[in-house]
Amino acid sequence: MSVAGSGVDQAGDAGDVRTKGLSGNSVGLLGSAVIGISTVAPVYCLTSTLGPTVGQVGVQMPAVFLAGFLPMLLVAFAYRELNKAIPDCGTSFTWTVRAFGPRVGWMCGWGLVIATIIVLSNLAGVATSFFYLLLGELTGSERLAALDDNRPVQVLTCLVLIAVATAISYRGMTATKGVQYALVGLQLAVLAVFIAMAVSKARSGDLPGSIDFSWSWMNPFAVQSFAAFTAGLSLSIFMFWGWDACLTVNEETEGSAKTPGRAALVAMVVLVGSYLLTAVAAQMFSGVGDKGTGLGNPETSDNVFAALADPVMGTALGVLLFVAVLASAAASLQTTFIPVARTVLAMSTYQALPPSFARIHPRFKSPGLATVAAGVATGVFYAVMSFLSQNVLIDTVYALGLMICFYYSITAFACAWFFRAELRRSARDAFFKGVFPVLGGLLLAAVFGKTLYDMWDPSYGSGSSVLGVGSVFVIGVGLLLVGVVIMLVMRRRSPAFFRGEVLTRSTPALVVED
């Protein structure tokens, strides 16, 4: 036993931080890292983002991926330090309440919840699309592939996938972990084959669109304009979102104070390595032209791997790339229930939401009602948006970046404020608890502000508007305001929480750690 700095007292603040009844010690370092990687959905992110990123920054795509990794890495340090002090499954919600009080903490939790609901609905839609594309590829039937354009069939299939993912998450971490090992392993293996074959064929010199690798691709200052850079950066940040799922299973992880933080860093390293290698390989093979298999071709930019599968891997192996994208979306759909369900569980435990969401399944030791509620909310959200307008659904996805930057930046600032009394103790504390989190928070806050400004323009997203204001702005700000309204309702129902009597603010103190 040793004495180390933390934000809880030696009694563990038992009156504040509460156990939830989750299944403890059910996830190790590898399992936690796999959950983080799976939630990000690397293969899905790559196929949907390579094209748009090249369209913004050209051959500097690898540099922009690195630039997007930087603020996420800095924020990951904040998560690691806060988790050491308070290993609570409420993560951003719990930590920001302790740092800034109940109102800021409640809104931070809301940002995480609504961002996750949006992502879940989008992932379900992508999984459905690739399910029918894969069926069409395997059978050679254009009619099967075209079923994705049939709105009733598409929505019904999507709801079935959401129900299956909800059921797996409902059964707890043991069921979740087993599924994820297979799906994540498949994704990374197929990516490795794609990278090797793309580089090999590009180096042969027989491809008209291929280009030679250059270290200048790693220079972010070579991007043609600041506007192009920020647009590419926003896409890059989206590609890394979800790694914090490692932290939301901290109460179920072996060594809950340290293992989740380490798993998050492992997941981040695997992700940035996969993204850089795939970006370089695809760029070498296809170039950045706007014709044929060029990554800048607007006709294939929303699904680059569908266009590159056969040219890179051949007909026999190319189908594996379709399988990998489907596996990526399906795996992320299932694990993305983890952070939203556990955040709702924590908010309910601390009386920030109705107490019924704090129920733990007696057999599976999972937040059963919170998981089901997240599944129902996702299904209703997707169905309503799909039948309301395809443009509205697209703009909702574009508004996602606003939510991500919102709650990540608040959490980063919460770290520096929570540990403010410890920052002069050592150089390590100064950097990992203060400088790095603040820098990461400032970078994400800047992206938040720039995105908010750009969203005002009706041309942002689908191009639709409401009273002359861009639909993406209306949706993004509107969803945050919905959170304000719900918070005001809960303030009347749970005054003790909002008076700071349930989960209190705390200044750093010394704690006895294992």
C-alpha cells in the first residue's frame, strides 16, 4: 500500500461515490482495450471518412489523422488521471459534477448520452446497408442489394439489429467480451491484408493512379487552407470518438483504478497506427484523383472500401472487406450501448435521473433497464428520423461532432480543476493533470466553436435550413437545449442532487491506493 495523490479522501467519500452492483473483475486489460477499439469501429470509420478527408486536404490526409489524434491523446490523459482518483462508471458525468457542480456535470452527461444515441442509430443504419450489400455481393443479386433503398425494409432490419445488440449488451460484460474478441480480430486482420496488398501493388508501378509515398504527407502545415484543415480535423476527431468506452466499464475491470486508463491508451495507439497505415496504403494505391478508384472521387467517397475491395484484394478476397465493414458496424453497435447505459445508471444512482434506471439485473449484473431504454430510444430516434426526412437524418449525424467536442472538452477542463491543488507537487502532476488536459480541452473547444460557426450556414451538411439557419445548427443546438429542459424537470424532482448534497464538489486530497 502506498499513499498517492487523488481526488477522494481516505474514506473513499462513501457518501459520494457509490458502487452500482455491476459485475466486478469481469474485464481485463485486453478485454477493455478491445471494447474501446470496437466502439470506435475503425473499418467503418475508414471506409466512410477516407474519401471526404482527401476531398478536404488531399495528400495531407495522414497528417490530419495525426492532428486529430493529438487532442484525443491529451484528453485520454485526463480520463486516465480522473479514473485513478474516481473509478466510477459515470465517468464524464461523475467527474465534472465533482469538479464544476451538478448543472455542468448533468449537461456533460447529457452530451455523452445524446451523442451515443445518434451514433447508435447511424451504426445500425450502416450495418443494415452493408448487410444487403454483402448479400448482393455473395449472391450476385442486384435485387437483394437494392433492398437497402426500400425504406420500410431498411428500417425494419435496422430495428432488428438494434434489438439483437441490446440483447447482447443486456446479458452483461461476459457476453459482450466474447463477441468483441472475434469481431475486432476480424477487422484488424482484414485491414492488415488490405494494407499489405495495396502497398505491394502500388510499388509494382503497374497502376495508372498510384503515387509514391512521401514524408511530406505527414506535414499538417502543407494543407492548402485553414478552413480545409479544420474540416479535415473535424472528420479526424470523429474517427477517434468512442475510445472512452474503456473507462465506462471501470467498475467491472480488474484493477479499476489503473487498467481502464491503460486500456484507453492501448486502444488509441492501435487506432492511430491502423488509420495511418491504411491511409498511406490507400493513397499509394489509388492516388487522390477524382476519377475511377481515386480517393477524391465524389461517387465513391462515402464507401471507399466498396470501390477498392476488388481492385486491391481481388474478387475472392475482396468480399472479406465487405464482411469487415459489416463486422465493424455491428461490433460498434453492440459496444456503444456500454457507455450510454452506464452513464444513465450512474446518473440515476446519484438521483440525477429517475431511480428506476439504477436497477441491476440480478443474474447478468448489468444495467438492464438503462440498456433497454437506450435501445428503445435508438430505435425510435432512427425510425422517426428516417421517415421524417433523409436530410434530417444526415444533418443529425453532422451535428454529432458538436456533442463530442462538448463533453470531451468539459471533462478535460474538469481534470485540471479537480487536481488544481496537486499541480505544483511534481512535473508529472503538472503535465498529466494540468497542462495536457487543458491543452486538449482548448483544442476541442476551438473545434466546437468553429463547428458551431460553420453550422449556421445552410450549406453545411445536407444543405437544408430552418428560417435561414442551417439545419445542422438547429439540430445540434436544439438537442443541447432539450437537455437543459430535461435538467430543469429533474431539478424539481431531485432537488438534493442539484443542491450538491448527493454528489458533492471536492478538492484534491491524499488517498491510500493499492
